[in-house]
Amino acid sequence: MPDDVPVLRFGLLEGTGGDAVVSTRLGGTSAPPYDTLNLGLTVGDDPAAVVANRRRFFAAAGLALERSVWPRLVHGVEVAHVGAEDAGRGATDLDTAVPGVDALITDEPGLALCVTVADCVPVVAFDASTRCVGVAHAGWRGTAGGIAARMVRALGERFGAQADGLRVAIGPSIGVDDYEVGPDVIDAMTAAYPDERDAILPRDAAGRTRCDLRAANRAALLAAGVRPDRIAVSPISTAARTDRFFSHRAERSTGRFAAAAVVLPAA
């Protein structure tokens, strides 16, 4: 097992029967500007290096890459249910990735649901009662479209998970201080979160508007019925910590890190 590949975990899920892991950019094989643990197949990196990196990270996390599922992200709001028959989709190539979705849900034990990010918000939800899990990729478009709430509803409709029983983790993503936005984002967020506009779209001293994607996703989760004490939010801004994470806003040409969520097999 690689001992130089960091694996971040959310304490909120400890002992619940679920697990969620997040990679960094450290401990991989990719050359600049994808150095080093790039897990994204869509950014121009050598695919062989990406697959090698994925294998290194999954080994470090104690997961099996062959039992993972990866979507072909489109910055949308669609949620797909996947099962045992989908194991391995998108794990080593783009052609088999689940097309046109930005969130996955399952109740299949040991099936790791994955999304790649580099500033966008990874959101993981787990329900211990029904033993189901979801993972979402929330860029500004997905956040404005309420993809986190859509995932919560999908877990309820498919598996009977109650929103107030979910544990939800919001992973490392671009922080509000690093995310100045223009009219397209301002209009979309104002329409989606009119009551929280000032908190989600604060102005700085120079009058520039910034966007707090993490606050917006938390607001969406609360509105969907998730309890505030069951939402964990990472304080890490990817744009401010390019020593550990990839950031499209800060670096433009760069790699992707990943969040993966899994229902642990019963003991």
C-alpha cells in the first residue's frame, strides 16, 4: 500500500457503516502541470499516468478501483442510480463512464462512487438506517440548480432515506475569498437563493462580488431537511492551497482530485 499518498476522511461518517475519502495532489506519477496525483481523465494528462494514480490512491484508501464508478461530468443536475453491474465504469477509461450526470447514488456495499473536482464542491451523503450513499459534483451551475438537494431527494425516493437522518460532508473546494464572480453567476445564485443572497454573494471592500459555493450547498441541504449538526463543511479553499490541491481558478491548466463514497460491507 502506498505510504506517500495522503487520504483525507470525514470524521462525521466514522462508525456509521459508510466511508468517504478525498485525495490531494500529492504522491502520484503525473508530470507538470498535472503534478502529481491527477485523477482526472479529461484534462490532457497521460491516461496511463491517471490510471496509475487512481490505483495508488485507491490502494492507500483501502478501496478497489475495479469496484468504483465514475460519471462523465457535465456541470448539470442529473442524478444516476448505480449498482453492482456498474462496477468499474469510468475507472480506467472515459468511454464507459456514466454519461451526462453529476451525482451518483447506490446501496451496493463496497461500490465506491467517485467525482473529480478542482474548485467545484464535492458533496457526500450517507444514511446509516437504509445503508445508502450518494456523491455529487457541484460547480456553480450545479449549485444553482440544487444538485445537492436533488441527491437528497433521490436517496429518499430510491431507498427510503430520510433527509433528517443523513450525514452529509462538503469537501475541499474554492473558498469565498478566492472566488470573484460576474453577472452570470450572480444572476443564477440570486434566483436560486434569494433569501440567502447576501451571505452567498458577499461584496468585498472594493465592491467586487464573491460567491460562497459551500454556503449555498449547505443552504440547499438545510432546505431539503438535512439537520445542521449533521453537515460537515471543510474549511480548505483549493485556490489558496495549490500546494495540496488542484485549482482551476488559480492554475487554469491543472489536474483533478477526487472524492469517493462507499457503503462499507457488513462485518
